[in-house]
Amino acid sequence: MNHSNNNNRRRSGDEKTTNRQSYRQRTDSGNNSSDSRNSSKTVKKDNRKTPVKIIPLGGLNEIGKNMTAFECSNDIFIVDCGLAFPDAEMLGVDIVIPDFTYIERNQAKVRGVVLTHGHEDHIGGLVYLLKKINVPVYGTKLTLGLVDGKLKEHGLLGKVSLIEVTPKKTVKMGCMAVEFISVNHSIPDSVGLAIHTPAGIIVHTGDFKVDYTPINGKPIDLARFGELGSRGVLALMADSTNAERPGFTQSEKTVGNSFENLFAGAEGKRIIIATFSSNIHRIQQIIDCAVRTGRKIAVFGRSMVNVIATAIELGYLEAPANTIIDIDLINRYDSSQIVLITTGSQGEPMSALTRMAMNDHKKVNINCNDFIIISATPIPGNEKYVTKVVNELMKSGAEVVYEKMYEVHVSGHACQEELKLMLALTKPKFFIPVHGEYKHLKKHGQLAIEMGIPESNIVIGEIGNVIETDGVDMRITSRVPAGRILVDGLGVGDVGSIVLRDRKHLAQDGLIIVVIAIDKASNIVVSGPDIISRGFVYVRESEELMDEAKQVLNSTLAQCSIHDLREWNSLKTKLKDALSEYIYSKTKRSPMILPIIMEI
């Protein structure tokens, strides 16, 4: 397998010729054995290039918040900057973004941010990064259109340089260059990258699948990936999301055929479709079906409204005039003339579909005349939320169609045969599986071994790893600060592990507040202790427990000296320990206990 460009091949050939001549001369002088080994070492040393560092700051061993830094000499550029949604342990948290510490420390080296596509897990954290460092952002037309909306929302519009790129275009990033390659995904204008570095070509697929009949008529540029493979690819970084799924991912057109049949079967009913707001190809197919059946379309959900408006403005969605109507006008039409497109395909608690299911939506009440299609697969961990929504919708009398019943969703990610095809085309020397949990990365690595890549040349990293290559070797050399930053409301990073621990404690066991008042002059307790309970027990039904708890506190106070009453920290600890021990002995619960001392 050849992993160098033509110039490198010629240079390598010249070196081999020189070394063969030197070898003959040394053989003549009787030093053939040791000098041959020295010659081999010299060739290997000469082939080493300027080292390149690949630093994943998100997207490994997790789904979401994809972000990778590429560093060479005094230049750094960043690929994607996404967010992840909080898991069940992150109570109250809105979103999760990567830790930008390493980028901030090296911001003088950063030449720009390159975006592969417009999904939230690839662009959702960008505005938080741009608030810390102002660098150019490169992306395709639709991707930048979606970024533009985020900049406006965060007050950064006009303050950031957005540079539009197209497939086959190359931009310089200091001593590196980034070439954009067209790929298929569940959102238009998705690209993979060929990163040209002094050490060799690194191919980053971005999120991709191989769709020979895409909705926009633009299939993945397999020819370019093959050309790069023939020149020599140093390393391949490839999407691992569906590495466990055999076969090929179906074409998006499959969903269009299903919609045709479902629309026909829903005659006389109102159709409600929940899908990802960014799946513009699917929304186009819904619009096409609505037009063919003479229905009007209304859109619900803030993200859905924003994305559809941007896509129509930029020409990525086509809808005849007056097809999309304002949500306030839906009552002017018969229900059989309406299609509602909404968010909530993942059962998100505040989404439009969930509020409809819980009869909490201001403008839509679900009834037996509704035909509801959930056109998405639950993200791992969201299954119970989706099931809850489906159950509630059915209780309201609606007919509900979801992915397991019909082909109303196909993935935007490559399955095993497509992943093998990418490996076969690029023929990389080294392989780094990305975008997935550890099981996905591991399975993708096994596929690479099946394709003939030595196990020693496969690097399964973690966020924060510094993966370094000089064109000859690739290895993890060190770590940089990396992890997750939690965003809660307007607070970024002010919620950490201690706050989450307290929230979990409060959620599980509740809170007891103990209030006492102490006279400042005499150090005598003049009021209390009073007990306030929240989320622990209902006080009116547990008066005996509360009275006994007060007696325990009074007994503790009686044992305290004047010195103890002056040392408030010590007094709080004694009250807390005594009450905690009593409460646990009676209830086997450990509520958070918060003593408050007021000085009078």
C-alpha cells in the first residue's frame, strides 16, 4: 500500500538508490551488516515529516458535542463545535458543550473553525466558543445560514467572519489546507474533509452515508475519496454511529414512498408529523405529499420554524405559494386539509408534540381524528420518553405511526458496508474511528482490521488525547484539558459536579431547613428551632415526626456551651448531624439538611 504523494514517491526512490549505492560501497569494505542497519534507520528518519497533532475535544465515547483540533507548528484549526443534550443525571441542565480551555490558551494559533454540516451536535456549541475567541468560520451555504440564526440570537451577528465554501474548494489554514468533499447525510450541504498536512493527507468523513438517489440529486463524491486513496492517505477519521449495523443505509427516498402510502391511508384525518427540524430532505418530501393531496402545512416548534424559514430563504426547500400557513389560521380549514410539522420526535419534555400529548398545547388538541407520524428513531436514552408520548397520544384516541411499524425514518449515517467502502477507497495507513460511543468505535476498528489495516495502526482515542503523527508513526503522546461544560439558562460552566450532586440529593431525598435565632449580646437562643420541609414529607401528615425532630434539636442546643453558640460553623454541624441521624433512624432517608442561624 502506498501512502505518499508522487513527489514523496520520487524522493523516496532517490533515497533508496543512494542507500543502495552506499550499501554496495560498504559491502566492499567489509562492513555490510552493521552499515545496512544504519542505512535503514537513516531512511526511516528521513521520511519523518513535521508532526501533526489531532486533538479530539468532543465526540469520542459519546454521541454529540463533536469538536476536533488539528495542530501543526504554530497553526491550529478546529473541525466542528457541537453540543450534546443532557442525560438523566444532569438535572436542570439545558445543553452540554465541549471544554474550550486548550483552545483559549492557544487562541493566537487558531486560524479558523471548519464546519462539516448544520446539525446541533456539530454547530450548537459554536456561539459559546466565538464569545471567547473571534476567528473565521468556514462552512457551506446552508450550514452558515443556520449559524447566522444562532449568532443573531446571541448578539454576535456582524461580529464574526462567516466564509462560504463549496465542495472541491480548498482553504489554507497556516501550514495546513482543508479541502471540502461532498457527502450525503440527513441535512443538505454536508461535507467531508481532506486535510493536507506536511505529514500527509488526513481524511475526515464528517457524518455521512452513501445515498445513490439523494433527494437533492447530489450523491457523495466517492471518486474524490478514491483519488485521495490512490495518492496515499495517511489517516482516515470516519463516522462510527452505525458501525454495529450490517448492510447499507437505505435511501431517503424510501421514506418518501412510505409517506405517499400513509397520506393515502389518512384521508379525512388531520396529519401530524414529528421529525428532526434539521432533516430538510424529509421536510421537502412532506411538503411534496401535502401539495399532491391538497393539504395546507402549519409548522410548530421554535427550532422547526427557524430551520424551515432559513431553508426556504436560501433555496433548500421549495413550497408553492400559500402552502405553508400561519399556525393561527389552522382553525379556518377542515382538519382533513391540514398537515402539522412539529418538533418532539425524541419525546423532549418541552417540545410541541409532548405538550400536545399532555393536552398542554395552546393551539392543538389531540383527538380521534388525528393521524400522527413520528418520523425519527429514538436516540439512545430517549426511548422511554418517546414511549410515554406515544402512549399519551393513543389515549387521546389518535392513530400513531412510528419507526418500528413502517419505514418512516432512515438513518443519515453509514452502515457497515458503506464504512468498508470508505476504507477500501481511501486505503489509509492509520485509522481513527470517531463520532460514537466506545462500542461503536471498537466495532468500527474491527471492521478496519477486516479490511487489512493492522491493529497497531488503529487509534481509539478519548477526548483530550493528543494523537500525534509524523507520517511514519501515529501514537497518543499526551493529554490536554477536555471534558464537558454545562449550560443552564444564561450560566455557562457555573453548574459543576458539586451542584449536580446537590440537585440529585434534593431530587431524591428532599430538603429540611432548620432556623434558629440567637441574641447577639447574650448568646442565648431566643427563637426556634423551626423546621421547614420541602420534598421530604408532607408536614401536616407527619406532625409527630416533626415534633420529635424539634425535641432532638432542642436537646442538642441544650448541650451546647456559650462557646459553641458563638462558633456558628460548629453549631450548624452539630445540629445537622443530630437531625440527620434521627431522620435516618426513623425513615431510612437522608434529606439535605440546611441549618440557618439568624443573629438578633
